[in-house]
Amino acid sequence: MANCPALLIAAPASGQGKTTVTAALARLHARQGRRVRVFKCGPDFLDPHWHQLASGQPVHNLDLWLNGEDDIRARLHEAATHSDLILIEGVMGLFDGEPSAADLAVKLGIPVLAVIDAGSMAGTFGALVHGLRHYRPGLPWAGVLANRVASDGHEKMLQASVRSEDLGTGLAGIDAGWLGALRRDAGFSLPERHLGLTVAAELPDAMVRLDALADAMASTPLGQLDAAGWQRWAVPFGAQAERPVAPLLMGRTVAVARDGAFCFTYPANLDTLRALGASLVFFSPVADEAVPDCDAVWLPGGYPELHARALVDGTRCRDSLAAHIAAGKPVWAECGGMMPLFDGLTLADGARMPMWGLLPGEVAMQPRLAALGPQRWDTASGELRGHTFHFSLTTSPLVPVAQTAPGSRFGRPEAIYGHGPVRASYFHAWFASNPEATAQLFLPEVA
């Protein structure tokens, strides 16, 4: 058993400031020399970029459906044995999704810090706190932090609106309810675009923004808590039995695309490939780097539409990938990693870009989200879990070799395309859910 202070940072809805608060806390404690591990609820790729920069540590995703409870407990136990503090950013609103962030908090006993955008309210703030605090019986509660507050007077009104019974107590019986307020300040906001936050590595002032957030957090009661104060939220994390992974990729090299166009990569997926025995090498299609000498290629998702011109002009990368495919070597292409493989990509402004022509068909960006939600692929090696999240649609004469099945009642299947040694889909796979099925993506098909 490993005990470590932990908070789940949640909110009434998306856009309230969960990522801002999580990153601010991570940066504040990391620069004070504390070992901070940050996790992200749900399958999000973008927020973890900011949390990794803020904490200096890899950021893994936690989702009861995607990971499974045992996997989550194992990841948290490992983090607790090496950390002074664990922060978990929720997903959407506290009770949104099946399962929700609240489900995770209740199941693991992790106190919830509610972040509420108070920019256009006063007394109603207290009603929101009351609802979040009491909607789910048994919800562990740490307290509330107001975001985008206009002034000292506004903060006082917000604090006065919260009923005493909603402030909550820490696990040691210490009042931990009103944890402060962050002022409205665009100077340290985190910029957004379609799909979510801008990737931290693309902003030269990313660390400056994080330091500004940490400075603001340092003036709040939450930011002023010392190590002893954080112990009120200490959570016991038990060890889990290790699940052995057969080295099915031993002696094989997997080349992974990694740059601004191919940046949706779970650290846990890379860990799974290594556990399978694979050696990993990386290359940048945007920089027109040739595919390295390898046995298989992985093209993760990302933003190919933002780098379409570079991908079109990058003939060395395209030609080397074509040669890799012609040699019968496997390619697994996910979502954005699949898009450049087709004949053309129509951008949001209507302009068509001729792409790599390695798969027949066309991709077109859409004005709104085209698909979102958990997915599972019933492979010959068992169920591989993942999710889908895309703003484009594909038309192709290819007959899908398989279809995923939605993991919720609101989703729709995604096609798995096969063309020679290429497998491609909008499906983002969580490799750890089935390492054996994952290995088959990077092994030649048996004739």
C-alpha cells in the first residue's frame, strides 16, 4: 500500500478551467522541488501535453471503460510510490460520460476539487457548489476553487454564497472547503483550436504561461498549503498483480511518426510496444524525414490538416513509406495518421490538397465534430479498446476489413480499412487493453 495526497480536479462542464488549475498546481509544486504526477480522465491527447510540461513527468490517461479498473489502480499505485502529489484532471463535467469522473472519484476514494467559472455569477455560485457536492452520495469532497473572478469584492460574494455544509472537510477533519479564486486574466490563458487546446510544444512562451498560472495559484489558500497540509487528502493506493506481456514484437523495430501533424500518442501505448519487445524509432513527416529502417510503421493521429502543404511537398517521406508498403511491411494508421494516405484532403476552406495516394479515396474536413466516443474492435486476438474523435469524413472504394463497435449507446461504428499491409481507421487504439491484439497490427499477416 502506498499513501499519497491526490485530488481529482473537476467542474460543472467543459471550459471551466480544469486544465488551467491542474497545470498551475503541477507547475507550482514541480518548481518547488516536489515530485508531481498528473493524470487525465478520458482519452484526451492534448491536455496531457501541458501537464507533462508543467510537471516534468509523463502523463497517462485514466478511463474506467478504456483502461479497466485494475490498470488504473496499477498506474496510480506506481505513481504513488514515487510521488509527493497526484493530480487527476477530470473530463467534461463531473457527472458527464459513462463512466464519469465522479465514478472514478467514488471508486478510488479520491477527493474532488471543483473548479467553477464564476465570471458571470455571484449567489448562484453557491447553488452550483451545493449541487456538485450532494448530487452523488458518497462523493469524496475536497472543496471549491473559483475561476475567472473579477475582483476582491467579487471573490467575497462568491465565498459568502457557499453554505457551510458544502465547504467539506479533508480526510483528517480539517476544513478544506474554500480553496481560493483565480482572477480573470487572458495573459495566462491556454489557447484553443478545433479538437482542444493548442499543443504546448507549438508555443514558444508555453512555460511563461505556466509560470504565470503557478504564480496566480500561489496566492490562493490551496496554493499556500505545505506538504503537511496536503496530507488531509492522502489516499491509499494498493499494489496490483502484474499482467505479463508476451514479447511478441521482440527483435522488431517500429517506426513512429512524431511531430505537429502526428502528435496524438499515448505514453502508455509506447510503453506497451516496448513491453511487447519492440524497439522504437521516431521520424517527422512534416520535416520530410524518410521512414527509418524498420519492420513496421505507426502513424498516430494529430493535425495533418494544419500541415497539409508540408506533407504534400514532403516527397522523401512519402516515397520511403510507399517503398515500405511495397515491401509488404505493416503500417498502422490512426485517424489523422490515416488522412494523408488517401488521394486528397479537402480543407475547411474548401481547398483540395493532393495527398500521398497510398490508399484510394478522399478526406474532407467538416465544420463540426463528425464522431466522438468509446469504441471496441473485436479482433482475432480479442477485444481491443479505444475511441474516436474526428472533424473529417472519408469516402473510399475500399471495403472495410472490419468495423469497430461503439462502447456507448450514442456512438456509431468506425471502418477498419485494409490495403495490402496497411491497416487504417479513425479508431484510436489503447494498446494496453490488449497487447496481443496490438502486436498483430505490427506483424505481417500470415498468408
